[in-house]
Amino acid sequence: MEQYSNKFFLYNDEIKNKGESLEDISYKGKSIYEVIRIIDGKPLFLEPHLKRMENSCKITGLKIWLTGDEIKNRIKKLVEVNKAYIGNIKIIFNFSRENVFVAYFSKHFYPPLKYYKTGVDTIFFHGEREDPNAKVINTAFREKVNEKIKENNVFEAILVDNEGNITEGSKSNIFMIKGEKVITAPVGDVLPGVTRDVIIKICKDMGLEVEEEKINYKQIERFDALFISGTSPKVLPIKRVENIAFHSPENKALISIMNAYDHEMEKDIKSFTYSEI
């Protein structure tokens, strides 16, 4: 298992100390997971995360054995036992001979403010995830991409499929802006990210045109701006894709999207209570 950042984790409904040994369940059977951001002790956009987990189960033919209320209560339990009110919680349903639920605070990286002002560097990675619509642990693929990210000293890798089309980031979704039009890959080709869905709604509410299109990676230069979206990065401008530079942080449409997303986060956390669902 990847390193967890706080003292306690949950194994089924038991509180475990991280000093205790825990066999890496990622390699046994198939594992479906979600990473949920915690702000002020509350899970951000929890309902969409649970719906996406249900969708992952439908795609893979699996069935989780906890209700939404039970998952919610375990998140609360993990927050309280660790006295941790900010961070990312990873919840995993592992399907092996003995089904196991695990939840823990995973190590995270929230980009500093300067990244939002300057943008980040990225590269292309030619490869496809298995079951792109399902959030399933694929350690081998993740390791290959992470190795390329580290080798090139960049923030993220933009995945390119076998037909040469941009799909998503290795741990994010990718958006492109041309004038007043916002473009992203078709939902059938990517993981339907929770942040992605919020951004699409925000853009439509702002009067921006949103299109799901297949974009060949060789056409990337024609866009005015690009950005990454995800649980940890939120809405993060891209300043460079390999040797191609963009002025994404100065793009007016992108600045408006960034501000609107921060507002949606604040609204969701303020409205959340643990007595719901």
C-alpha cells in the first residue's frame, strides 16, 4: 500500500495504528477506489464521488457492500480519530477471496499559489488506461507514467491514446480553451472526474461553450490555454506541454473558471453536514 500520512487508518470498520503491518491489498484481486478531499473535517463533493464509485462497480461487474451512510460514517470516524481536518482520504474496496474496505489519509500535494500564477509544465505520454471510465487501481501503469514525469521533471503527463488523441492526465482531466469555447475529451474516453463535472457545469453557467471532442495531440498549438483539473490541483493552468508554451495563467476565461470553482468548493463544504445522505 502507498504510504498513509496520519497515525490511524480503517481496516473494514476497525481502527488500526499505522505501525501495524498491513498487506498491500492493491495486488490481490481488483480494487475500486476514490480519493476525497477533506476541508474543515468535511468531504468535498462526496455525493458525486459515491456516484462515480457506483459507476465503477457497474463497469467492472462488482458490487460494494457498504451503503452511502456507512461510507460517510467511516470517513467521519477516520477524521475524528486522526484529528485531521484537511487532506485527502483514499477509500478502497478490494475484491479478493475476503473482501476488504480500507480508508486512510493518503499523502497529497496541493500546488502552491505560485503554480496557479505561473502555470505548470507537462509532457505527452502515449498510453491508455484499462477501463478508462472506472477508477480501478492499476499499479503497473501508474509506475510507468510516474517514472516519465520524474525523468522530465514535470507536474503531469497528458495521456495520448493509440489513435493520437488527447484523453486525460495521468491523475487528472485536461481542458483546452479556444476563445470562448472550452474543450475536453469525450467522457467515454476518460475517467469522468468529479472536478471535471463541476467545471463543465460552471462553464455552462458562465455562458461558455463546452464541447467534448477528440483532439489530436499534434493540434495542441492551436489552443489559447490549457488546464488540469482534479481533487488536489483543483483548476491548474498549464504553461508548457513539452516544448510548446502557453499563456494559460493570463487567459480571462480560465481565470473566471478558477474563481468559480473555488466558490463551488466553499459552497459545498458550507452546506455539508454529517447528518445528510
